[in-house]
Amino acid sequence: MPIMTVDTFGTFAELEASQPDTYFHFFVAMDIVLRNRAYFTQHKRKTIVLTLSFSDSAQLSEFHSLYINQPEQQLVKSLLMLEQHAHAGGHNLPQMPHVLQQKILTDREIEVMSLIVQGNINKEIAEKLHIGLSTVITHRKNIMEKLGMKSVSALTIYAVMHGYVDINTI
């Protein structure tokens, strides 16, 4: 996500030593939450438990959970659904960097981006927008360069976070 910084810790003690109250969310393995349940229960609104199976989340039902043993596209969708549930309408989100608040893409690039993240291939995009295949490829290249993104997953996150695409259409 373009508005977050990720810090990783090898132990719970490292997290405690790093001013944990400054973090917006904790994405934590289930065993760490179980071993430090008192701490994470106090911070359950900030805690997202990373689970390896759907049944694992039942053990910690008071926490939000994210099933991580799934294909990348589905994991991104799960992350975005979690974000939309907790921060609908942009509530309780940190301020976006100024550069990302500006309109970076043209209207046509936004159309192309929306179709990309909805799973359309270049040929389908060209047909839907009545433009040439090489034009789609050029738009796609420009979009990725302007946003500094390297994957469709990153582009999907950007599109949903900025309201260009509804999470239910991907």
C-alpha cells in the first residue's frame, strides 16, 4: 500500500522495544498472539492475526484474521476487504503523502487501470475502449511508471484505495 511502512521483528521483545504504540496495525503470527495474548487483547483493534488455515481463525475469534496460505490475487483481495471493512469511506486512515493525493493519471489511464485490476487482458481492454493494442500497452507502461508500481497486485491496492475500483468487482 502506498501509505504504509512495514517493520518486521524477529521476536516480541523487539516489537516491545520499538515503541509499539506508534504502529497503526500489527500483522502477527498466531503463535505470537497466543504467547502474548494479554498484550494483543489490549490492542485487538490494531491486531490482525495471520493464519495458515481458515479453521485457525476460530481459535482467536475476537481478533481480525487474515488467511495467508492462498494465491496472491486472493490474498490482496482479502487484505482490501479487511481494509474496506475497518476503514470504509477512508475513516481512521493515516494521511496520504501529498504526491499521492494529486491526480497522477489521465482519465484514459484510470479507465485502463480499472480494467487491468478487474482481470482484463490487453486485448480485452483494447476492445472495450475501442483503442489499439499498442495503445493499451503504452497506457499500461505509463501507469506503472507514474505510480512506481511493479505488479498488478500493487496496482489493485492503489485502485481500490483511491476509489477507482470497487473491491467487489475484482
